[in-house]
Amino acid sequence: MAIKERKEREKADMRNLIIDSATQLFLKQGYDKTSIRNIAEDIEYSPATIYLYFKDKDEIFYVIHENAFAILDKQFRKHDVIENPYERLIAVCKTYVRFAMENPDYYDLMFIMRAPLSQIKSEEKWNAGNCAFEYLLQTIDACLERKLIRPADKYVLSIAVWSFGHGVVSLHVRERLCVMGMPDDVMLSMMESSLNFFLASLKA
């Protein structure tokens, strides 16, 4: 392996090590209580090393967001093959729920944890996050065009669908539904049924 290629691989490995450590510390301690020094101690490097890769912890948090939303968006895109947009909307909502069930830590970081989003705001466009929302928006727009759901502003409908899904998922991720004493597979079925019931109320 050429020296340049080895250095590039080592650089990528270090970035991934920092991101993995930061993710776990954010989840364990919270964003505010996690510092660059904490991350450095966790990976047994100096804080100066981390600053060679990231300007601050906001940028690290941004990368974690980008990675997580890219995974979610990729799962959404698998539904391009579903010709009927209403059926595609149902599939997207189920994917959203399953993503949260399978990746509760990522979901917490993406949608629940309070943390400064200055890095996102400083970007010209938040590509990963926008792509995921745009897929929902385009699917709802297609439903409206084919008169499969009742007429309404597509942005209002998109936020309504997202908010309902987020509410149900958040109750599970933050373990508020544990009082129901249901196994995870039964809980998943119940959450998907709740979304189907909500989506049915939108039908024309």
C-alpha cells in the first residue's frame, strides 16, 4: 500500500474513532457535559489531536447527524419501486418506526437530544436532513396530485405525519410505553397500526 493511501486510511480511522467515542459520550453524559477533553481521554489521545480533525464538538455532532440521516434516507429510497404514492407513504412511515426501534441511540441523537445546532445553521444546506424530509414531502405531494388524500397544504400534512410518527416513536425510545408491558415485536405492530390509523384519516 502506498504511503499516501495508508495515511488517508489512518486519517479516516481516526475520524471514525472520534465520532464513535463522541456518540457514546453524548448518549451517556449528554451533550452539555461532554467536552473535547472527555472525548480525547476516552480514545487516549490529546485534545490537540481531535482539533486536527474537528474544529469543535458542534462539528462532531453535525457529522453524527449527517451519518444517521443518510442511513434513514437510504432506507426511504428503497420505496421508490412502490408505484402507488399512498402505499409508499405507509411504507415510509413503517420504515421510520422500524429505524427508531432498531437504532434508538441514533434516533435520540437525531430527534430528541437537545444540543446546539449552530453547525447545521451555518451550512448553506443541510443535505442529509433535507433529503429525508424531502422524500416524505414528495410522497405526500404525489398523494395530493392523485387525489389519494384530502386536499391540504403539503407542508402542513408532512409536518402532521412526521409529528405523529415522532410522538409515537419518542414514547417508545424514552421508555414511556414500557408501562404497557408489551414485547418489542408486539409494540412495533401496535405502533405501525397507530400510524396506519392516522394515515387512513387523511384519505380522500
